[in-house]
Amino acid sequence: MKFIAKTLFGLEKVVAAELTAIGAEGVTVANRAVFFRGELPILYTVNYMSRTALSVLFEIASFRISSADDLYNGILKISWDNYMSSDDTFSIVPVVNSDLFNHTGFAGLKAKDAIADFFRNRNGKRPSVSTSDPDILINLHISHNSVTVSLDSSLVPLFKRGYREG
């Protein structure tokens, strides 16, 4: 499985060393992120033990696009019922660097529509969006014509582990 540990600029090598020590495979440093591979136990361990990662993304799909419709169709092809149900709430965090979209929010809206339509077509019921407290947090990364869709396994930033409001 492919994972991405998000971090702050300058801490990438520190995160890479942490991941290697934990037992992650294929550790590769990027800008504000570290890519790695492993099975689910590694994902859980990183979420529990990492001191420098902000969150850990679990890649579920990647594809290329040449239009907003391609984005919608690519998102629609994902087997969303493997990751959530129509009873779950979700939110999308779009990160977009592409001439295909004038606004980051538009790409997020196309993705949201595709996920809602996936469930509506399956069982007639769509999941709800919750920007403040979603059950599922989806990361949509678009760089030029390359799209990566990931689930945020941390849901809240890792520096907030153990924090409770109130």
C-alpha cells in the first residue's frame, strides 16, 4: 500500500528517518511530504508513534485528466463503498496546481459530486458533507494533469493526539 506522511518544510528528512526506524519500506523524501509503502500495521504505527508527521494519507487512486469532466469520471470510478458508506459524512481537502481549474474549490466540488453520485447510483442515498467533523477526510491532490486521491488516516493533525476540547 502507498502512504504519504505530510510534514512541515525542513522536517522531511527527520520524518524519513522516523519512518525507516518504524519499519516503513520505500521511504522517499518529497517537498513537505515523505512517501512510503507498507501494510496497515505500519499505517497504524506511524499514526501512533510519529513525532514529526502532521498526518498520514492512504492513497486509494491516481489517474490523469484533461478536463473537469475527467476528474468527475475518475472519482466516480473509485469503489467508494470499500472505504465508506452512504451513512458516513465526508469532507474533501483539495490541493490544486493545474491550469485545468481556476479555483481549488471547483475541483473539490466536482469530487464531492462524483462521490455523492456514486452512492446515489448504488443505493439511492448519498452521504452528507461535514466540513467541521467528518467521518472520512479525503485528500484530493491535482498537479497539472495528474490526480491522486487519498484518505487521511489521521483525520485530525497528529500534533492534536490526546487533545480534547471542553
